[in-house]
Amino acid sequence: MMMSALFLAGCWGTKDSGSFFDDEEEEADSLESSFSGDTLHLFEEEEIPVSVDELFDDFFFSFADDPHFQSQRINFPLACKDGDETISLSKQEWKEYNRFNTQDFYSVIYEREEDLELQKDTTIQEVGVEWIYLQENYVEKFNFRRMNGKWTLVDIVKESEESTPNGDFLKFYADFIADSISQREAISQPLKLVLTATDGEEDQVEQLTVDQWFDMKKDLPFPKDALVNIDYGQSSISQNRKTLLMEGVSNGLQMKFKFDKRNGEWKLIEIEY
């Protein structure tokens, strides 16, 4: 019983302290109204276009935006696993737990530029969306699978950051984003800034000092508490190079932050956007 209680608090805790079962009756009315028939649905069940399941990104942004569509694409009761402990989440409990519509940016952590082509691969059968709690040092991975041609959320797996393929980089990133001293030490000198050109023009390349980086960073989409990373199956062969791609949900903004590990220390060496 103790393990189950701890698991519930960890896996299903809200942004405030305590379990989501606290104040259950008080929250029920407001939650019910959020998912009422007045909600503007992107799709009616019988009108979902086949094209929404061709690319995972097309499916996922619809899944994140529309609770009605979302409820059709979850394998209920939804299993949530933490080591040897597993609980099942009902549809009503999912409505209280759902946090997919709160994100302005998603990320992709990868090593090779060619791995970005996986975003356009219509043959992929499994994708994981990782909610990485940087300061709490754990990851909730939402596993999606193409079932009968339709993308479906099949389970959630909780694990420590260290046990993930990007564990070493995530440990560095948590310190990098939380502490200005660690950040200053991790900025390569000079820091390369690439402004991607359009209309066939050449890219513009600049060199930034550390102080210029800190001025620029104020307007950058760097999450401090939770990093949401999409795992399309990109390789994790090398632990000495990572690119963090940040993609805006509604504004089309895309930025790349390139990191190298040199002499055992991670460095931010290039920004591209």
C-alpha cells in the first residue's frame, strides 16, 4: 500500500503538492465543464481524416489540442508503470491528469541531422513523448503505437533520467538551465550563431560573447522545470554530441541548440534559427 500511495503521488501529482484525488468533488464540476459538449472539437468521431495518422506530428498536435479526439485515441484503462508497480487510469482520471494542452514548445533531442527525417517518416510504428522533470530527476514516457493504422496512447512508463539514453545530457542540461554560473562555464567561446536564410540567400553567421548570450537568452524558449521531448527512434550512439531542437506549437518558431562534450564537459557551441 505504501508503494502504491507513493506511486500515485509521483505519477499523478498535480503541479501543486498532493495527489490529484485531493479535493476531488470540488474539482469535478470545473473539469466536467472543460470537457463539455460546448468544446470546439477539431474532429467528430466519424469525420476524422485518414491523413491525421500519416505523420505522427499531425496526429500529436491534434491529440494535444482536442480532448474529444484525445479520448478516442487512448487505450483505456491506461497502464502507468513505475518499476514493478502498475496502476490503471480510467477515462475520467485521465481528464484530470491530462497536461498535453499546456505546452507552448516541444523538443527533439538528437545526434545526427539525418535523424530529423524521422519526423517525416510515415512508416514509423512507435513514438514516445517524454515529460522530463529536470529538477526531480525522472521521466514519464507516453508511449504511442500505430494500432490498426491509428495512432494510440498505449501506456505511460516512469523512470529515472539516468536510465534514459539521454541521461548524461539531461543531467547537464538541468544544471545548465538552473544555474547561471554553470551556464557561463558551459558557453563555448566564441559561441556560433547561425541565422538561417530564406529565398536562396546565404545563412548569416555571427559570433557571440558570453555576455551577448545572456542578453539573447532572455527571449529564448528554454524550459526550466519540465522538458517535453519527442522520441521518434533517433539514434543515441554517441554521448558526446546532442542537438536540442525546440519547436513552437502555434508560432512556427524552430531553434537548434548544439552541444558537444569536450574533455568530459558539455559545451553549447552553436545556435541556429
